[in-house]
Amino acid sequence: MGQYEVPSFSAFYHDYMPYHLCCKYAKYRCQLFYWRRPTSGCQQYEPPATGYVQGAGSFTTLDNQKFVFNEPGVFTLLHIPKTLTNPEVRIQIRLERYPNRRVDFGTVPKCLLGRYIAQADLVQPTNATVVTGIALEATGTDRVVVVARKDTRRFRYRTSVIVGNIIRYFDNMKLQKFKGVLVYVNNVEYGQAEVYVVLEEAQIGVRIRESYALDIARLPMYYESPGLLDIELSVPPRYGVEPTGERHFRASPFPNLFQFPPVSGLSRPNPEGQSGMLNIPLTLNDVNAGGIVQQLISNYRIPGSGGDKRMQQKIPLAAGVPTENLFTTSQDSAKKFAVFPEAAMKALPIYKTAERFESGPHRFVPKDGMMVNQLLRTCHDLQINPPLNSISIQRQLIQQFGSNECPNNPSEILSDCGDSVPCLYDYTMLNSKALGMEALNEWNSFVTGRSAGSRHYNSCGAIMIEYPAYMLKTPSMASGYLEGDVATFNCFQTHWIKGDHEYKCSFQWNKGWQPWCRSREKDNMYKWLAAIFSIIGIIMVFSITDSTDLNAVDKKSSPLDGDIFQPPRPTSAMRRTMLDRPKIEDSNADYSQESVPPSSPEFRSRKGSDGLLGLRTSV
């Protein structure tokens, strides 16, 4: 809900939040919401281009370049210059040398501190760098800085969100809006482990997670989180970067037609160069390659950062990238709060080491892929075949090399990681199985998600039906508009579904009757009434049938079914009184044909008719 891929949380503002507040928990369904806010089925949705940095410097750029980069300092992750239609965007990350976790300073007794181990040696750096902070701002917005908290301080809050030199907390309000920027903290993860930041006008979103948002309480032998950040960056197509990483706009035969601002930084180190392929994996040759490392340092490292005294003077960077350090400086509106402790919290590194670890044999030397592979093979051989017959000095040197350079279980690294370079590098350099396996899973998850996001789907749009009361769509949050999706409608437990309740998207929705809900009490009443009226109707049909048969039998047995008696018409010669006339009811009266002369013209002209009351008359 409220994912950062949608700029400014438009779907959260206009769809999810009104649905949950007005419809989901209402007594009756919010029919007006569906009328006023019909969904478009994401037919006009254009996915963003995404970049990712995780673990010990494993990068996937916006244009599908993959490499491992390790160097301490503050670097420009993304820079977009200001144009007439777009604000200037600056995003910087801070890389620090990860401490050697073999130095268990938590178990050092206070009486031994200073005698067997100096306090300056409690934090000993390794030759791997991790992301410990990110700072971002745009034209006219507040500056947002998210940093990982220091060791022994991550038991409650794992990150610190600083806006305008003031630390912000999200215990009660998970969604907070500042000047031109929106910050959202996932309330499912404990301790602000997952933070989303959206630059509203620029429509650029960032997801920051501390230690992959792992639930440290479920991991054995961990008292707190490891203390590193992974960052996912989302850039919309308005900046000329396609979701697949291609640059077909710049290869257009009309280059002046599309004037996109240049996008540069670690997330796009070669703005005018060749883009990479989405399905090409990361190899050992891409680990701290000499050409890539020198190019990124000279183009995107902020002068004065990284502990290099030779870089103190400000020199121009590549493509007009600004040299201001967003961690150590403040905006004019926030300088009055620079006296607060938050200013030092974002400016100082979280893994502060002694000066002697920055020069001499302890200075930072990144290891490339061949060196890491050779180290793993050597440590694996020492683990499988330890030297038992060597002299004491040689055995002591081998043990010292294994304890200082080798990971705890090199055989397990080779078997668990396989050919995954992020897993091999993080597992070896950070000496942590949890971080190595998470690097493997998150790298594969990002590649799969980016491939799925860059695909084109056929959309059927919204289902043109009414949404009556008590009706539900299952599953409610799943996609119900793409090719092959099946939308199923159901009702509350107190109601029955009627009509066609299943629709399938096959370029268009199948036709069907409007689904609707009927209460179970009313449905049971209708069933009883239908049964009662059916029984009554059957009884009435049988009664009418029997009465009709009886009338037919009576009609056949009646003597009046023959010719009706027609008395002779009296003449003047034959005068009769009423007493002399025979009765019609007397059926035994016998009349001969002699009483009515057949030669009478009147009777010859009249023909019998059955048209009136069954009597043969000409009327």
C-alpha cells in the first residue's frame, strides 16, 4: 500500500486510502467512491527505471550496468540539472569501511581494556565498504538525510531520519509530508528499518532499508542489526530513461525533438555511453575493476571525503556535478538548527576508526574478483587439508593468515553461493552468512522484479459493473485487469452471491449478468415461499384437471345432447290453448312429421343452426 514506484503516492492518496477509510470498514459499500473514482486499469501507466545498491557495494544502474564498487567517501548517486520543466535533483550516499566483526568488543573485560587490547583497536576496518547514509534534496524542498545508527544504538531505532537538521520519529504518524518531500516508514518492520522518500515535483522515489529490513530477533547470535543500508532508486520516464535501460530516445533520428536533462551519478555512470543488457549476470571481472573504480572516483566522489588528504581542494567533477557535501552542510533555512546534535549525527561517520588504519599497511585496498576467488580457494584448501607436518613457524604463519584473512567457513561459501558474485563477495568480505544469503536473494528478486516491470501487458481496463452493498472482490489487492487475470466477486458471510461472479480478462472481459448480494434470511424466506406456492400450484392444477374431467363425463351422459324439440307452429285451423301445448321438458313427446307440412315454403327456407345456445335456429 502506497508503494514508492507511483510518484507522490497518487494511488495511495486517491485509491487505497479512500477505500480503506470510507469503504472497507463501512456498514454499506461506498458505491459513490466507485462512481467518482473509476480505475483506468493502469492502461496509461509507464513503469520507472530502477537502480539498486546493496551489501558491500553491488550496483545495478539505471541503464543495466552491473559492477561492484568499493571506496570510502561521499559519492553522487544521482544528479539531474535544473531545466525549464524539471527541478535540480541531488542525491548523495556515504560509503564507509565495514568493521571487522571478529573483534568482539562486547566480551572484552574492562580490566583487560588497555592492557591486551587498546580502545583504538576495538573498531578495525575491513577492505569492503557499505552504504551508511543517504542525503537527497531538490529545488525548493527540504533536505532529507537517512543514516544508520551507530553500533550498540540500534536496539530501538535502526535508522535516523533527519529533515532540516531536526530528527523525526514515525512511531505514531507513519506518513509525514514536509516541504516538497514525502517520507513514509513501513509500520510492519520494527525500528524504522524501511523508509520511503519521494521528491514530489521531481517524481523520484527512494527506498532505504537497514540490513535488508531483517527481523534480527529471529536470527541467532545477533544482538542488533549489522548496520548497513541498501538503496533502491526509481526514476520516471520523463527523464529519458527507459525501464529496460535502453536509450532509444537519444538514438532517434530527431535528436532535437526530445530534450531530456542529463542523468548522471553512480546510478548512471556513463550518460552517453552504451547501456547494458538486462539478463547479463554480474561476473568476477566486474568486481572493483581498475577502469571503473578510477572513473567513478574522479567523476562522482565529493572532494574532501573518504579520508584522502590530497582531495581537500574542490575540483570540478564530471558533467557539472556539484561538489557540495550534503552531509556536512545545511540549507539556509536549517542553519539555525545546526547547533543540535542531529547536525553532528549526519555529518560524522558511524564507523569511526583510528588514524593509523587510514595509512600504511592498514590503508584501504579494494580487492578485485580474481583476488577474492583466489582467497576463497586458498582458504578452502587450508580448511580441507590443513598442514600438519610443517614446522612450528610455518604453522603459526598459516594460522595467523587464516585467522586474519580467511572467512569462518569458506567451503560453505562456495557451496551456498554457487556462481552468485554478490553472495560470494559479501559472504567473504563481511564474514556473515546472513548478509551473504540475503545478498543472493535480494539480487535475484531485483532482477526478477525489473524484468517483470519492463514487460508490456494487455489490459482489459475496469470491469463495467456496479458494486452493490456487501460485495467483495477477491483477492482485493491483486491485479484484476491484466491479460489472464481472473476477478472473482463474493459477498459477506451474511449474504449469498447472485449473478455471474467470475470474470476473466482475455483482451476484454467476458460478458455476464450483474453480480449482486442477497441476505441469507431473505434468500431462505424466498425459498420457503417458492416451495409453498409450488405445492399450492400443483394442488390447484390437479383440482382443475379433475373438475374438467367430471364435467366432460356429465356432458356425455346428458339426454339433451341430441336434437332439440321444436314444436309445430299452430295454425288457424288448429287452435290450442296453453294447456294443450306440450312441455319442452317432456322428452317422451312424440311428434310425427305429418304435423308439419314439408311443402311449406316458410320451413323450407329456414335452415338449422347451432349458433345460439345449442338450438337450431336461423337467428
